[in-house]
Amino acid sequence: MTARTRFWEVDAARGLAIVAMVAFHCVWDWAYFSDAALDEGARYFSGPIAGSFILLLGLSVALDRDRTRARGCSLAGRAAYRVTLIGGAAGLVSLGTWLALPDSFVYFGILHLLAACTLLLAFTARFGAVANSVIGIAVLVIGWSGLLDAAAPEPWLAILGWEAPRATVDWYPLAPWAGFAFLGFAVGRTLYAGGARRFALPDRSRATAPLEALGRHSLLIYLTHQVVLFPLFWLVAVVL
């Protein structure tokens, strides 16, 4: 594997998740400014979108470790860089939502979760695909079991999987959501072992090029899309 190897299907899948996320946020923004409310069914759309991002994060960590080895660089240093990059983006989201939505700002949303998962995977990666699969399934089972369907014993513990301690528009605690990251890492270590695709796949990179471009810039798009959409839907709501 060369240090610059990319897999078109991974970038395209991430790009598709970006398109789905932007579409969902368009609906959410319109509902917010038109004094409507999304019903409980909305989580059947937002949940799979979030789950796909988290799973792809785990898969990307597996691929990135192979690229880092190919460059002869430090795995710990690379992990620290990724945690800092995603964590810094999460901090910007917290700041931006605190300014725009002070009563329900994001203090542990999906980017905060992705940063935490990147850090956790830096420690569990050495155990391999099987162990990370077991960890991922265990986290999902705990999160979906109902054991944490209550207020946390201490507010600061809520990020482990309990209910949000205060109102927020984006809440993704470790259980169950981090489970997808561990499973994604296991998928990456299995289907792309050693940095090579371990299954046959026709080349569709030309057809999916637009999605791939979005996927390669997913963090930037995540940070900026609401800067455009939020005022746009406010203006549309005012005009209409």
C-alpha cells in the first residue's frame, strides 16, 4: 500500500452520507423557522445517517493506520492529530451553536463523539478486528438495552450513554453510538487488511466522482453547511 492510496467506494459512501445529512438538515431548519416540529419518525432518518458517519470513521481510522505505517510515521502522533482536528471542529460547533441557539447548544454532538471514538480506537486498535467487533457489539447492546434510559447519576457521566443533562440539538453519547466506530474499524481491518481491498469490486470511480469529492472534504462541509443553510431558511421563512 502506498501512503496516498484511497478507495473510491469509501469516499463515495462518505459523500453519500454528507448528501443525506445536508438534506436532513434542510428539513430540520425549515421546521425550526416555520414553527413546525419533526415527529419521532425523524430519528429513523437521522439515526442511520449518524450511524453511517460513525462507522465510516472507524473504517477510516483502520485505513489511516496503514497509510501512516506506509509513510513510516508515528501512529500515536497521527492519532493525536486526528483527535485534535476533529475535537477542534467540535469546539467550533459548540461555540457556533452557543451563539445561535444558547438554550440548546451542542456540547456533545456527533463531532465530539467522533473525536472521542478516534481517541478510543487509538488504544483498542492493537487488539484487532475480532476484539473491536466484540467491543462494538457490547456498546450497542448496552446502549439499546434500556439500562441507561434515565438521568445520569452525575451530569458529567451522561456522555457515557445516559440522557442529555440539558437541552441540546445534537446528542450522541458513547453508548450506543461508539459501537458503530468499533465495528467500522473491524470492517476496515477485515475488508482492507494490510491496506489492500480484499474483495472484488468493479471500478465505478468516474461515475461516483462528485460523491468522492464531497467525501474527501466531509469535515469542512459539516462545519460550513449550516452557516449557509441556517440564514437561508430564516430568510425564506421571513419572506413566506
